[in-house]
Amino acid sequence: MYTVTVTEAFVAQHVLTVPDPGPEGDLHAHQFTAHAEFRGPTLGEHDYLLDIDDARAALAAVADDYRDTTLNDRAGFLDRNPSVELLARRVHEALVEALDAPGVEELVVTVEEDDVASVAYHAPFGDGRPEDDATERRTD
């Protein structure tokens, strides 16, 4: 199995919406570092699992999309607790959407929060990705 990992840092804000969030219930920022680990068993025509420049550009674009924003106000977080777990899932989904990488079978996205904690989301890459029943919430 081959593994290619790319990394990108960004700052974003959020307000946790859980009961009794303590100071995390006020608007605050975190330094996030996203690591995207692409895994697959075979190399392509040029002996790449995927083009590292393409992976770096895709992760940078995702990070730029979240950079200096408030997660609570972003699609995919509305009416949800904007946890780092959910952020890892959203980064994963965006990378799957952005990249054509036929040799990649699995993507692991790890998001570090302020060098204090990290969360990883593992799922197949591409058509085999699982659906999230809670992604869309009814508001009627």
C-alpha cells in the first residue's frame, strides 16, 4: 500500500453549540492544520499514486475556502455543532470532489486543532464513500 500525505494550515473561527460549552460557546479562533493522507495499492502510468502538486493544490483550495471564516456560517455546518470532527469530514468530502485520483482507494483526513488535539476521518475515496444521514437536516 502506498501513502501520500500533504498538509495545509489555516485559521478559522467557530462557536460550539452543545449544551454548556463553557468558553467554547463564545466566538473564538483556532489554528487548524489539515493532513490529507491518500492510500492506494498501485501506481499509475508515471509511478505516482497521485500527483502531489494536484493534491497540494486541492488541499490548499479547501483550506483557503475555510480560512478566516466562521464555520457556523458555512454550508455543511449550518444547524450543526461545528466540531473538528465535522471539519475533518467536510475537508474529506471536498477533496474527493476536487480530485481525480483513480489509484487512490482511501483518504484519511486528520485535522489538528491548535497543536493540542487532532481528529481523523477515514473513508473510501471516490464512489464508495459512505453517505451521512445527518448531513442534511430538515428545517420545516
